[in-house]
Amino acid sequence: MRDRINRWLRVAALRAVASRRQEIAAFIRKVVENWDTETLIMRIELQVGRDLQFIRINGTVVGGLVGLVIFSVSRWL
């Protein structure tokens, strides 16, 4: 019974949304374009959470190591 209800809901949602895809896409685009940088960063941080700090640290470490390798190779050659 649950599977039948889920299938029915999926079909109903698809029928309701399919004809308005362009309108929905335009609305989402308009909302995102109106976000200022601070709001966008806040929303990304809320979605990514604590992992964002690790991503920043890893990016800094990897970038520093790559820079060191490039510098070392250029000095060696």
C-alpha cells in the first residue's frame, strides 16, 4: 500500500511541476541572483557545516605544498 501511495504521489508531483519547469527555474534563478555575497556564504556554510573548515584547511595545506614544489622545481632547473 505504501509503494502505491508513493508512486501516486510521484506521478501527481511530476504532473504538477512538469508544465511549470520554466517558471520554477526562473524563480530560483531570480532568488539566487538577488543574494548578496554575505548571504550566499552564510547559506553555503549552513549546508556544508563543520566540514567547510576542514575543506579550507586542506585547501590551504595542499595549495602551500604545490606552491613549494613548483618553487623548488623552478629553482632546481
